Amino acid sequence: MYHITPGLQLFPLQIDPNPGQWFKADNPMDAIKVLIAIGIIIVVVIVYRLISGNSGSSTGGSRAGTGSAPRKFGAFTLYRISSNYNLDKDQSKLLESIFRSNQVADPERVMKNPVVLDRHFKRTYKSIEKNSETEEDVQQRLVKLFSLRNVIEAAPSQDGASSNQLAENTPAILVNGDENYPVRILSSRGLNVVTEIPRNILGSPVRLANGAKVTLSFFTKSSKGFSIEGQVSGTVSNEHGQGLQITHTGKVKALAKRMYRRKQITIRCDFYHVFADDSGGGRKTQKKLIVDTKRFTGQVMDISVGGCSIKTGAPIQVGSRLKIAIDYDENYVINVLGQVLRTNRSGPTGTINHIKFLKVPRRAFNSISAMVFGYDND
């Protein structure tokens, strides 16, 4: 007979009247949850590799650059840039191709520096000219390149400025009421800035009363425009001579951007009056434009793909339509159609005519863009 020690219970040998309390049947949902968790982990790893750019995949459909270099930045970075600058799908692909061909590792930093950005765009510009099969191909690809660059140029500023950027010798525009005067900043300390004494178009000094409200507009080295408001607090003398002292608010505001970048230049041009031929009759008949044979000469003082300013001694009426022939180089003349928006006196006999372009052929668009952004320089 077996001897059992009193008080010792043999648990493994006992029969539990309620076995469900200790053992549970397998639940199929538990296995499904495990598989879902594993799937999520795999997706997260794949997305992370795409964002970090480790995939090294190439982007097709764009021929701006070589497009063969591995991407050194994440897909999410490119998406963020495209969203900030309102780029469409084709423009986003083109920008990626430019960055890839130039082996850019930090595109967001490049986008904030127009000088570096233009360096990469210029390399692509040169590559297009060199590697395109036909002239037609060159012009088509350059239109896409410059259209993208203009979209980026016109986008709202992603950074700000401070009054500390009112450095000595910075060009600025002093606005008082409806008048504006080009000046240079002589000095800036705290809330006080001293500019050159403003002068009118005849070169005579302009006197502004103490307390007169003014706005000072200026551009940073990255070509971003800003303005600051203040009031005249008198004139002062310094090593540069007499200067106008302005006490400002210290609050710097971003200027509304032009749609196209404008460049100050001096290039000879010819222009001709253009008239509409109404002899066809009927409102549905398309009017034929006739170019007058009388030639006028002038100098283009500034230019963008949207318009230009021409200095000339010829009397030109506001609203006049002109065919303008600009001496781009010895082998090519840029021809555009424009309309005079306003005129300003320039000296005793001359005028400066501000012109909006009405028609810019594709090659003219590319040539003006290359001139404005400086890509046509060696």
C-alpha cells in the first residue's frame, strides 16, 4: 500500500472540475493579428528605405540631365519641395533629374540658395545644348527647364529677413507717397538707417520733411526682396557726406515677387510701330498686324521674359504696339511683340518706355531666360 504524506496534494494527478479555467482553445484571430503586425513592420521598413533614398532607383521621363546617378536624397524630401513650390508631376521629375545628375545630397538647402540653384540649372542648360540631337529638341527641352526655373523664382519666399541685412552700400528704393528714388544705404544701427540724399530724374536733391512717412525696399544677396517702413528724422553728415536719416519700425516685410526675374542690362535694339489692319471687316475676322517700315533705335535698360524697358529719344505714345529687335549676339536677334504700358522722362529729350511683351516666340523665350539667369555666360 502506498504511503502518502499527509497534507501533500498531487496537482498533476487531480481532475479539475473546471478545465477551461487553465486551458484555452487556439483563437484564429491571434494568428491573423501576428501576420498583420509582421506586414506592417515590412511596409515600414520599405517606406523608410524609400524615404532615405537607399533604393537608388532612377527616374525616367526626364532628359534634362544624365539621370543616371543614384539619388542621394529621400523621396519624401522631393515631395515636400514639390508641394512648397506647387510643382506639377512633370516639373517634379525634371527637378529630381537635375539634382540627380548634379549629385545633390541636400536639395532643400540648394532651393534656399538661388546662386547654388542656378549653378545646377546652368550645368543642365549646357548639357541640353551639347547633347540634344536637333535644334528643335534643344528649344523644347529649354522651354521646360526655364518654365520650371520661373515657377521656382515666383514662389513665395521660404525665409525672412531682418533689419541687420541693411548693410552698408546695399541698393534700395526709397518710396514717399507716389514718388520713388533709387538710393544706397550708407549705414544702419538699431532702428536708424542712413541713406543717400534722394534725387529726382534731373539729378537735383529732394528735400523730405522731418516726420515724412517713407518705405525702404531692398534686396538680399539671395535676390529676395523686402521692405521696411519708417519716417524721416533729419539729415546727418558722415564720411560719405550728407545722408538722410530714417527711423524705422524694425519689422521687415517680404515684397511681392515678380512673375519673372528681371535683369539690368544695356543692349542696343531697333523697334517698329505695329498696327492692326481693320480692312477685313466683321467682328469675327482676325485682325492682321502690320509692321511699319520706319525704324527707331534705343537701348534696352532691363529685361525679363514678361517685358523690358527701352530708353530712346523717339516720341512713343502709351498703348503703342511695337515689334522689338534686340541684338542678342552677332548671330541672333531676339524679336518680340510688345505694348508700351507707361513712359518716364529721362533727361531733357529722352524717355524710358516700360513695355509688356504680348508675343514671345519659343527661341526668344529661351534666349531671354538664359540672359536673365546668366546661363549663357561661359
